[in-house]
Amino acid sequence: MKSLAEVFAESLMIDAASVVDSLAYQSIKEWDSVAHMVLVTALEDNFDIMLDADDIVAMSSVAKVREILAKYDVAA
Amino acid sequence: MTTGTPWTAILAGHGDAVAVRDDAGTALTYADVLAQRARLDAALGRRSLVFLRTANSAPSVATWLALLASDHAVLAIEHDLAPDRRAALVDLYRPDAIIDPDGTITPGPGGTTLHPDLSVLLSTSGSTGSPKLARFTAAALMANAQAIADYLGLTAAERPFLALPTSYSYGMSVINSHALVGACIEVTAHGVMQAEYWDGLRTRAATSLSGVPFHYDAIRRLGLDRLATPTLTTLTQAGGKLAAPVVAKYAEWAAGNGRRFITMYGQTEAGPRLTWLPPEHLPGHAGAIGVPIPGVSIDLIAGDGSVITEPGVSGEMRCTSPAIMMGYAQGPDDLVRGDELGGVLMTGDLASRDEQGILSITGRASRMIKLFGTRVNLDDIDAQLARMDVAGAAFGLDDQLRVLIEGGDADAVRAALVEAFSFPPRGLLVKAVASLPRASSGKLLYGALGAAWDQVGEAAT
């Protein structure tokens, strides 16, 4: 299983070092709606979960994603 | 300075009706649009070439409409277009002014001579800041807006929820067709993957939404029930081909929930709308582009130049429409040119007709791809590589732009291209090879790029 930072880095095609809690949706060009869809699929595959639609549209930052994953018993 | 365009009286007739509302709740009326027109006239002084940096805000949309109703010629560019690309466009076309999304006017170099009929310039590939523009008269864009309003049955009661950019011909056509009937355009800067988008769709009582194939794929993942707001009646789709099974799913949902799902086809050069698929034809025709919109006729042309009459045979679409552009512009000298096409456009797309006369796309021009609904001219990518002094070439397919470079750092080149352009970065892949496939003359073999690409291991991306 990959780390949350690795999943982010691969999905958004960015450097893992730039994946920090404060990184927010649309704050960088690479995190747009297209990448968000890739990220959702990667999170589901990596952590073996099925994300609820309300959670998908609420994933507005790395910190928020971590918080949402906790609801699925994923410590990331 | 006050003669105006066919739009002026139409917009003035809508008076104090709200023309546009944005995420912040800012609402501007059609009277405000006309007041903005007067303010621009006073500031610009005479017929001018202006660049409008568009954003999805009420002031930006109002300024777009004000310019449409003015004697000025406007090029809409995305507000987040990279500064060096914007500067290149300013250096090339020498606008008299650049207007920010909030209406702030900055004087430009000026000095470009304009044809009297020229009203609007649209980039043929907005996300790349392509210098190749399509030239339009105000009357042409009005004819297209009127046709759209007719086939969709638009009225002043419509409240379209618009997330598409104004600089994108599809977004522009949503604005124009609804402004024509005096509707309130509910513009949003949020996307379908954000909670704010869905809150806005509901609380702002939107009656329609418009999306490219990617948006409909994303909404499908979130669940179509999200669309079942009390007021949403119409879903329109354009900007590329939505897979037939996905079309069928939306058609089924729409029929079962008393909504309309309408797929459409167009080209920027056609101002832009050319065909639509009336919902009654949807069963059995998922994936088809449908029939010509009012005022448009389409012939399919065979390789020998003859018009194809039998069903099931592919030919290049030749479209006759009052909304066809005057012609292209590659530089400022072209802005003085008049109509060069006479209302006829060879689209470069291949299509066939079935027995019922329903059109389907069967192929297309080779140097153009759609990246999540955004048209990308591969020549623009090659030109940027040349500016970066990188030996390489772009090719690709829908939703995947591939750039093959000769040696060098693929990651660095990718980062630079992401910085230069505003298409969705996830669609861009860069690989490095020792040498690009070339003919003995040294000419690049575009047809061999795919094979060379496949020979590079995934690890090299």
C-alpha cells in the first residue's frame, strides 16, 4: 500500500515533497477536476474503499482528504 | 461611437432584468450591461481592439455582453492564461486596451487597423493561447445564439448554471443564447468535483447546466441523482464525443425523471453550434451528433468533391451557416480582412448519415485533439517546444496529449508545458527518446511517433 503523499503525487503528477496538509484543490494547476477524478480512483484502489459522493466533493485539501479517509478507518 | 451592433437594442430591451449572478451573489442587470458599455466607450474613445480577460464572475460576463453590444472588437482570453502567452498575444495583435475580469482597463500598444464588420475574435485553442484566431461579425454570433434559443426553446425564465469559461466558444454560446432571451446567467467558478458547485446548482434554482464529456463522466461517478434538483430541467453536452453508453445512461435518467438531455456538436469556427440531437431521436442514436440546427445545412463531401447522398457513407462535413466566421487571423494584418468564407466551412471532421438523416462523426482532422473538452492544436505544442529550444513533437488522442522529446529531461519539459498552457495538466504525458523518428530528409515522421512512444518503458515517464 502506498502512502497518502505517494497517491497524491502520482495522481496529480507532482513532486511528493509538495504534498503538504495545506495543499488545496485548485491552489495549483495540477489539482483540477480532471486530476481529482484520478485521485478518487487511486485512493479507492490503494486503500480498498468506496468513497461516498459527498466525501468526493468535500475533499478540498490534503488535510481534508486525511480527515475523510479516517471515516473509512484508513489512517493515512 | 454609439451605433452599436444587432445586440445593442436586444440587450437594452431586457431592461432591469438580472443578466448575470455569480458565486459571491453579485447580480448585474441588462441595464448595468448597457451602462458598462457606455463606460467602456467613454474610456476607449473610439472603435478599439480590446482583449477581455474572462473569469466566471458577474462583472466579467457583463463586460463581455457590453463589448458584444459595442462598436469595439474583442478577443476573449482566459484570465489565468500564462503571462508570457498573454504578452505574446498583445505583442502580436497590439490591442488598444486589455480589460481585467473586474472591468479594470489597461491601455495596450494599439495601432491595429480593424475591418468595419469585425466584432469578436475567438482563439482556436484558448488553453494554449494560440495566435490563430477566428474572426466574427456580431450578426453571425447573434444568428447562432438565436438558433440555439430556438431549438432549446429558451425563455427569460431560464437560469443556466455556467461553469465553462467565456473564452471557450461553448461557454460563450451559453451566455449569448441566454442573453438574447433576457435570461439570468448563473455563473460559477466552481467545478463539478466541488461541493460548492452542487450547493449553487440547488440554491440558485438553476434550470440547466452545460458540460463537456469529462463533466458528464464525473457527474456519473458522483451519481446522477445529484441532478434531481427541483428546478433543473435541461442538460446540454458539447465539446467532444461522450461515449455512447454514457449518453444512453443519461438519456434513460432524463426520460425517467422528466428532464432533457441534449448532445450537440459544433466548432469554434462555426460560431460555434452546428448540430443537436433532439431528445426524441436519442433512443437508438446515442453517440450521434444529430441534425443541423435551424439555419444550418450540412453536406458530406466525398474525396472526389462530390456530395454524398447515400446513407452510411463517410465524407467531410461542409457546413453552410449564417454564423460561420469571416476567416482566420494569424496576425494583426488579417484583422482588416473581410468575409473570406461566404458562410461555408469545411470542418475537417468526417461524418456519415443514417437512413433517418441523423449524422454521426466517423473521423477527424489529424493535428487537433480534445483534452477533456478543451481543443488543443498540436501545432501550438510543437511551437512552444521550439520556443523552449526542445527537440520534440506532440501527438495524441482524446484526453491524452503525448509529447515525445529527443533526449533531455522529460519531467522538466512537462513542468514547463504545464506552466505555459491552461489545459488540464493530467492529460499531458512526456517521454524522452534517444532520437525522434525521421525520414532521410530529416523531416519528422509524425505517423511513427506512436510506435516510438510505445517503445519507451513506463518507468521513463
